[in-house]
Amino acid sequence: MTQSNLKLLTLYKVGDVPVKNRVFLAPMTRSRAGEGNVVAPVTATYYAQRASGGLLISEGTQVSQEGVGYPATPGIHTSAQIAGWRVVTDAVHAAGGKIFAQLWHVGRQSLPVFQPHGGLPVAPSALADQGQAYTATGPVPYGVPRALETADIARIIADFGHAAQNAKLAGFDGVELHGANGYLIDQFLRDGSNQRTDAYGGSIANRVRFLAELLDAVIPVWGAGRVGVRLSLAVSRPSLTDSDPKSLVAAIAQLAETKKIAYLHMIQPVAGVMLKPGQPDLAPVVRQHYHGTLILNGGYTRDVAEAAIQAGVADAIAFGVPFLANPDLPARLAANAPLNAPQFDKFYGGGTAGYTDYPMLA
């Protein structure tokens, strides 16, 4: 295929945002923020290099200090953080791109060292996550979090609303709620991690309530056509499960349809380390209930992505590692050119190496 007949490279509109193609940059933590969780100046170069994508979705950006779970990751809850992101968005816009901020709260995937006053991380229920957290001195097992009181939830919702306002001040084109990868929103959604007995737990309607109220906080700031949600319900692990992911994603899709948000962005692996036997195919369920933009992510190649777009399985594809290693990915897809190999040992932390030094096509 050439550029002229790749639907992947055609003009599109995501909610209220016109974009130049359907090749999107997936959100990827790169752990290069500086003191005070402020994005480094080199981050502007990184995103501007990738501005040929239809929509860039930023790395996870904390809505509060409580939401921090990893070193050297950016926030958007202080004036310095807003100013740092403004440099990034200005660079992206100067390069002709569009960028959404991914609003992030890690919930139980944190440690007291990251928390205000060294307190316990928070979660819907006092259940520890599996695995280890990364710190400046090495990996540390997750501990048991503090179960949020009902009154605490309103405070966190307000934090998201404030972060949405800050994202507008920082010059973003919209926001994405990070409801994937076992972070706070995901913890509320799944019955394996949410064992509450109040209005935010139990039934699917109750477990979706937190997400619904977050949307009610950010939509007045941006308008529904500039708000998206990322999900990963097709992917599970022993400490992050749901007994009925298809019914759960149907309820979320119905919510997205009712709110008329710009997009749902789903990790639905077709290849790579996230692809496991028996994973549910949730994209068709979403299509039954939601008529906005559906973005899929998870191991897509050029041809598999194009086939998904042509078949109407998805409206756009978010590329992670291929876009990380190929800042001019749309041009390479158009030319069916070879892709740069990713430098896996330089994904997190460090300087420009493995970040802004990947070569472009001649």
C-alpha cells in the first residue's frame, strides 16, 4: 500500500479535534521529569519530533502529589508543572501537532515515600497490588493501601477537575482520564480490586460511578468533545481481575455514549508481552454501545492497524514502542520503510539517549 490508499493516514476528527491522520502516540512514561515533578526541557523536543502523528497523548501526568507512584514522572498540579508543560505544548503546536494530557492517579501503586507526609497510598479497598514499585534506590514490594473513605472520593474528583483546568492553562488540546493499567480508576472499576460496600462498590453501576463523576468534573472544563478515557480491561493479573469484563466495558461504553466524550482508548493486545491466552475481545462490545472514536493499542503493525481501520474495528490506532523508536512513524508507514529498533535499556530515565536521538528517514 502507498500513502494514497492507507486509510490509517487519512484526515479524521476526534470529538471536536480535527487531526491529520489516525496514527496516534500512545501514552508512555519515560521518567525524565526533574525536581518537583516538572517535565524537563528536552521533553518538548521529544513530543515535537512526533507531531506528525494525528494525536499525541502525553505520558501519565499526576493530578496531585497523592497520585505519584514513580520517580521522575511529571505532574500538573503546581504552577511550575503547568509552565513546564506549556513549553511542550507550544513546541507540539509549532510543529503542527495536537496533544492531550493524560490525567493520572496511581492509587495503590504507590509507596509512602511518594505520599504527602509519608502516609499510606489510597485505593478503593485495602488490598495490596501484586509486584513491586520502582524507587530511586530500587524495587520495593507494594504495601497494603488505605481504603478511601467516601468523603475522600469527592476530594480526589476535585483534584482531577483542577488538573483538567491546569491542562488548559498548559496549552493542551484536551485530556484523557487514565483508567487503565491497574491505577486508581481501574482499581475502582474491577470487582477483584474493589470490594467496597458503599455507593462506589458492588454492582457494575456502582463501580463505574467514580469514572462517571470524574467525567462530570472534567467535561465542564473542556467540553465532552475534548475528553477521552483509556481502559485496559482485556488485560488482567492475579491482583487485578474482573468477573465479567464484557458487561463492565458495556456499561462504560454506555456511559461514554451518554456523555458524548471524544473517545475510548482501549488496550486490546494483538501482539507483544500483553497478549495472553483467553483474553476477551472487548472492541466489538464497545462498538455496540458507543458511537464515538474507538482507539485501539497493543502490538499493532502497519498492516494489522490498517486492516483494523478498514474493517471498522477501530477508528485510530495508538502506537507505543514503534512511535517511541520512530519519531517520524507516519512517514515510515506511508513509505513502508524499515523501523528503527527500540533501545529498551534507555526507555526510562537518563537524558537524550534513547529519547530524542532516534534517526528520522533521510
